[in-house]
Amino acid sequence: MKEFNLEEAINGKAFYLKNGYRGVIKYCVDDILISEDITPRFAYIGYVLDNRGFLNLSKAAWDENGITNEPRSYDAVGMVEDMLEQNTEEKMKMKMKPFDLKAALNGEPVNANGQKCYVVREVTELFDDKSLRRFVVVFPDSFTDAEVWDEYDLNDIRMWEEPKISIEDLPKPFKPKSGDKYYYINEDGISIVRCYDEDDDSDVGMAENAQCYRTREDAQKWLDFMKSMME
């Protein structure tokens, strides 16, 4: 998910909130100064739509970082992508491990719009209205320590899975010089050619196809990446 971008939001692009809803900024009051002669913190005013596209809040406010003065579940977490990107995201969601309340209550982490959190306990019995089940959700890597979510807030989350290897994080292949040692990947795993020979068509082909790696560890990272793409 693309991170929250204030400039795009001011220009009318919707953004995702922590609870799965969407926020839209309609105007800014940055130029209106309060009596202490400072700009209000929550200067970006708009509204909130729920998961079905219905109006949830007719007026909400955020600061320049997407933090709201509403409950922290209304904090911005990322921008709504265009239709092609949304379709890609939906396909990724379909591949994600579905939410399992029993597993979550047993300590498995969950994924709430890209944030790792934990459903630590049910607290329905603490409320007068017991028509909705309620749960304490803890965000260890967020400014928000814990929130109480009802059962509908859990509809749009998935179980947490550790991110797959990103191609941007992989080591760059290199082009050996004559006499250099390099590693390469074949059907049996990782192999080593001790001496690169500029007159050997096989060596030259490996280098031209970016299949030469400086170390066994570099080659192993690429092998792990290719395996992960096949899962």
C-alpha cells in the first residue's frame, strides 16, 4: 500500500484509515490562526466512508501526517490506489491468509491494512450492549497502544504473514573478469565456477544474462526469491 501523501490527499485523493474505512479531505484551515497565533494541528477537514461506501462521519479532521482527533482507528495509513492498483491489491488479499479469530486470540498476529497487531482478548462482557462482540487490539509498532474493536471491524483484516523477499533488496549480479570466481544457480541448486574464462561461451552467457554472483550467500538469496515467487 502506498503511504499517506498529504499533497495527494489535499487534491482530493482518498486514503485508507486504520479501521479499513476511507477518508477524503475537502478543505484546509491552515491559514486560520487561533488566539495563540499558531496554526491548528488538525487543519485538514473532510469526511469518512465505511467499507460499503456509505457515509460514516460527515466531518473529520487530520493533521499533516494523517493523524486524526477522532479515535485513533481513524488515522490514515495509506493512499487509495487507482483501479489497476486496487485490482492488484485485491488479488494479493485473496492470496493472503484469511482472518481466523481463534488463532488470533491464541496469539497469532493479524494484518490490519499492513500493520502488524494482536487481538489479545474479548471484552464483550464489560459493555452494557452485548449485541456486538468486542475485542482489545494491540498495535506494538504504532503510536496507538491498544483499541477496542467490534466484530465488524475485523471483517477487513487478514492473518499476518511475514513479507516475501523484495527484488529491490536482492544483491546485484556482477560481470566477472577473467580469472574471477563466481557462483551461479542451476537445476541442482548453487554451483561454483572457480575461474571465469572470457573465451568460454558458457561463462560469457552467464555474465550477459546476469547469472553470476560474487558469493554463495548472494546466489542463495536469489534462489530463495525465485522459490518464493513460485509459492
